[in-house]
Amino acid sequence: MSEWPYSDEELDQYFSDRSAREEAHSGGEGPSRTFSGLRGFFHRRIADPMKAQAAVALSVIAGLLMIGTLALGLYVWTLTDNVPSTESLEDPTMELATIAYTADGEELARYARQNRSWVPYDSISTPVKHAAIATEDQRFYEHWGVDPTAIMAAMVDILTGGFRGGSTITQQLARNLYNEKVGRAVTLARKLKEMVTAAELERRYTKREIIEMYLNTVNFGGNVYGIESAAHTYFGRQAADLDTLQAATLIGLLKATSYYNPVRNPENAKQRRNVVLRLMRDQGFIETSYYQEHADEPVQADYHSSRLSASLAPYFAEHVRTTLSKWATNEEYEDHPLHGRDIYGEGLRVYTTLDSKLQGLARTAVEEQMSGLQKVVGYQWSAPSPGLHSTSLDDYRSLEPGEDYDPFAHFWESNPEVLNASIRQTSRYDTLRARGMGEQEAIDRLRDKEAFLDSLKTAKSRLGAGMVSIDPRNGHVKVWIGGRDFRTEKYDKVGTSRRQPGSTFKPFTYTAAIDNGYSPYDTLLDSTFTWDEAGAKTWSPKNYNRKSSGKMLTLSQGLANSKNTITARLALDLKSSTVATYANRMGIPERDLEAVPSIALGTSSVRLLDMATAYSTLANGGLYNEPVAITRVEDRHGNLIWSASPSPREALSKRTAYTVVDMMRGVIDYGTGARIRTQFDLGEYDLAGKTGTTDRSADTWFMLMHPKLVSGSWVGFEDQRLTFRTSFWGQGAHSALFLVGDYYRKIVESEEVSLSRKTSFPLVQDYGAPEDTTESDDGSRVGW
């Protein structure tokens, strides 16, 4: 072991005396060290060893920062493939709801995968913009898309056990616009992509454009996207009309769309709204006095669904939707301007013919009249022989189901197979059968379920109704009521259902006769007969009451009083094919017409919409207009894509049309439709029409013509095993007529819409009424 060169005294002096150490380092004889590498580099150039050590440490730190920055830069560069492209940043796309409007500017329906409507910056109320900035991004106008201060604050919160969002409005917009590229996963990679995208958005758009895009893309819960849809859904108004409290409520909703839902959880929404109001106060957007004055006010929101069932005309809205879809997707419409369009995402604007005020009056009339008629049929089927309780609907309205009668009790007791068949049509029956249960066992099991059975009976015994109105001058559909409740009855009684029209079909027979030289004063015998043709079934048409007068009646009398015998004889003279031809020319599709003798009495099943269209041909002086529901379609920017181009065609001569209409005035003046004048006070109007009833009163109809409004109604059960039970209430004159009559009366009484008293049906120039030849010995056409 080598000898140590220093004594103990020298070592003690070295460690206890700083000057001795400094002397040794500066060349004295004390202990010394030689450094290499980075340390040696600095020690050789810096005399002071402490400064040299500091330089080494700083260099290491700087190097690590440079390496970290380079690594981070390289990592971000690897993410660029997943960042939105320049093109998508400069032209972001998003799904917008197609909105349909009524003819008078009311919103009819929205068709969308995402319920969103875009509104410009100036169409968003100022309180909404202030609330968003105060709550979501207070330094919105100061940062470049990313707010370092907010990020640091969020990191401190996380480290101290709290939580705070650090995303700016621009970062949130990046997620909303480019959800697939940016994503929403809680990872560093996603956050970096979000920041890069936000910075790029700030580089390309102004702050004004960014706040507009943000408020139009953010989700307000469920399928509600954008401030315009949110304003409509929760407050029934436009975004431009939102006040401060409503704005604070909607912006507060963004934190947790279910918990702070103002309809389902108003107290939670109130608390969150007040948080937003305090933030707005702190940012100077509202006065302290305003906050103090309104903080205790409850949240007043009401849900306005965008579902079709919430539309003022859900069946019509569905008809519009299917029409648009047909134009967009069916190959037979490949030349249509809408073909290939996305009707659920392009934000189209669809303008329809419906009149919201007329629709509202019609809906009220249907609801009021059908509630009374429902009691009529419920009472009729409550006992084996209930008799005719009354001929006044008001007397039935005063009855209470369950107290005064048990609705349909006798029907279900006497028709067990109808109930079993109804059970077999339910999903619960299918489920039991799928589990291996036998048919009868499944039926017995469900018959023991009282709640299920009551619900099924109620649905099956619900009396159905449909009503439609058309402007005969252009074919525009003004009212469309396809059923009593779209939520439970999707089957459209106007545009889909086909039922036998009964006597409402008779005008086509009389039109064919007049156009082929018959006069309204020609006579035929009112008596029952049997028609027999080789190879065909015998036919013995009878009047509704099974009675015949045995007299010779004019065609006008036969039509006004709905004599089956007169119409049947006339049809046999004309041939059934002739009747079918005229019905087709006037608006009934050929596919629905079966050219058999009984066609004259309405045995071919037709749509209510087509019947109203055909009657409009008569009311319009013989000119046929195809029914129009959509007048034009525009893109999201208001550019016209398509517009309807009506092309009326002459189906009948004006003389023929006017003559038949004049004959049908008799139906209203003294015939089966006289209640229109006597019960519904419409005596001063030029009206013509026809009642209709089918066998067993399975279907009841009424058609009414005014020169500017043609309407038709149908009342009956979807299951034709259920019918009206008495002959009085089972007539169209005592059921379907009530719907149209009440509707027209409400129009007359309304201050918002009107029905012209002075307007008359188109009169042919130099028209002379057909000569009454009934007193002539040889001038009259007398039938068998």
C-alpha cells in the first residue's frame, strides 16, 4: 500500500479552511481532479468550478428539452395522417335536417339522422353567444385555439384531486366537426390532434365564424344538434328569439344533457342555469341586479318533439317524406333533380301545400265528432239489444263508459274467434309461440292477462277516421288527416288505405250518362230487379233501406236520394266499362277499378285521396289536376332545386261537369246530405256533395264540394268484422258527414280563414239548364 503524501495536519487544514482549498485548486499542492467529456469541456473553459458545474447542469437540461421537443415534434408529425385535411378544414361538412314547411310558413316536419338546422351568426341571440363564452371559454377572443392558461389550471386541478376541462370552444368545435378524425378518447394522442386541428381552424376562420360553427354543431341531448334545433325543441322558438334565461338554460345543458334536461329535470336545470348566469355576471355580460332578480325564477321549458307524431299533420308529413325518398332513391325517377340527394342530411327546404290553420280546424272537428261517434258504437255493442238510444250525438256524449254502459261487451262475448284472431296478431303471442308454446295454450295464457286483453280490445274497437281537403283549382292538398292518432295508427286512411266507397262512387255513373247524352230529367224505375248474365253471378241491387217506391224517378232524384236501383239500371244501360273509364279520367287509378256491374254502387276499393281528386275534377269545370303536396324544394342555401309544374288536363266538358255538379247540389239541398245545411248552418254557400255507405255499414263516406275547397271523409273500423250496429248511425249521412260538416262550420266561424259565400261553381258560357222533358210524350228518355 503506497504511502499517503499528506500529513494529518495538512488534511485538516484543507477541509476546514476554504482558502486552502482554493489555493490547491489554483495550482497549490492540495488534491486536484482532471475532468473529461462534457464536464471537462466546461471545466477547462470556466475557471470557477461552481460555474462550470452549473453550466454542465444547464446544458444537460437544455439538451433533454431539445430532445423532448424534437421527439414531440416527430410524434405530432406521425399524427398528421389522422388530422383533418386542408380541404375539409376549409370546407367542413355536417348533416343538416331537411325541414318541410306548410303553405303558410309553419314548420311541418324535420327529416334527419341528426336533428340540426344551421343558422347564421346574426340569427343567434346575443345572450346565447355571451353565455357560451362565459361558460365554455372566457379567453375565447385572446387565444389561438389552445389556451395554455386553461390547460395548466386543468393540470393543477387533476394533481390536486379535482377536475376541470381545459378545452377551448375551438377545440370543442374540432371534435364536433371532425369526430371521426379527432375522436373523443381520453388519450394524449387525441388531445394533441385536437389542439393541432383547433390551431388550424383558428388560422382559417374568424372568431365570429368559429362561434357560429360551434353553436350550430354542439349536441344538446338526444338527437338535438345546434342552437336552432335546441331552441325549437325546448322553447318552441327560433334561436334569434331566445332571452337571457333561456340562453343560460341551453348553454348550461351542455355540461350534462340528461342531468340538466330542462323538461325532465327542471330543478337541476335551474341550478345549472344560475351557474351560467353568475359566470355571465362575472364577465360583465349581465348586471348583478339582473341575476338577483331572476335567480329564483323556475325553468319554463316544454318539449317540442321533432318526431312525425308531434307534427300538426303527421300523416301528411309522412307522405311528404316518402315522396322525397322515392324521388331521391327510386330508379324510375333517375331524371328527377332530387335523385341521388340525401334527404336526411343535406338540409333541404321543402315547401308544401298544407294550410296549417285549416288543418287545425279539421283536426279539432275530427277529434270532437269521433269522440261522440266512438260512444255511439261502444253503446250499440254493449248489450244484446240496446236499441237506438238517440239520434242526437250529444245524447251519447253525456254517457259515461263503465258507468252507463260497458263498451263492446256484447261484441267480444258473442265473437270469441275475433278476439282470438286479434291475439294471434300480437307480438306477445309470437313470443310465446317462439318459446315452443302451443297455439291454444298461448291464447289461453294471454286471455288471462287482464291488462293486455283490455288494451287489445280498446285498440281493436277504436273507430277509425280520415279526412282530406283539396283546392280544386290547382290540386293543392290543404288538409290531410290520415287517422286519429299517428303514434298508434300508422296506417294512413287518406293516402294508403283502400276501402269500398259505396254511394260516393255514384257520381261517376251519372257523369258518364250526362256526357253520353242523358238528361238529369230522364227517368228510370225505382224498383228491385235481378240481373243475370251468362257465366256471371246474378245481381239484385236494393236500396239502403231495402225499400223501393215503384215510381219513375229522374236521374237527379235518383242521385240526390241515393237510389241504388236507379243507379244500377243506368249503369247497365251504359256498361260497367264505361263507368270505369269515366272514373279513371276523373282521377281514380285504373288499377283500383273492377269493371263489373256493381262498380256503379262503389264496390271497387279506392283511396280517399283519389276520391277527393276526382270530385275536384267536377268542381273545377272538368279539368283534372293531379293532387299536389310539394310545391318546391330548395337546398340549404335557398337555391331552387325543383318546383312543381302543374299541367291540368281536360277530363270532362265544362257542360258535363257543371250539369253533374248541379245534380249533386240536390244531395245537399234536399237529399241525403241535407244535414250540411240544417245541422251545420251552411245554407248560404254553393255546395254539392254525396253520402256513401257500404254493406253492413262497414264503411261510411261523405264528399263535399265548394268551388274553392273539396273535402272527403271516411269513418269505419280497420277490422271490417266490426261495424256500426244500427242503420241510422251506420249511414255516411250520420257519421262521416259530421266530420266534414263540423269542419266547414268551424271555417265559417273562424276569423283566420274563410269560405267564400259568393263563389259559385264554374258556369258554362251560354249555359242553359237541361230541359225538363218529364211531361213530354216523346222527349223524355224513359228507362226500364
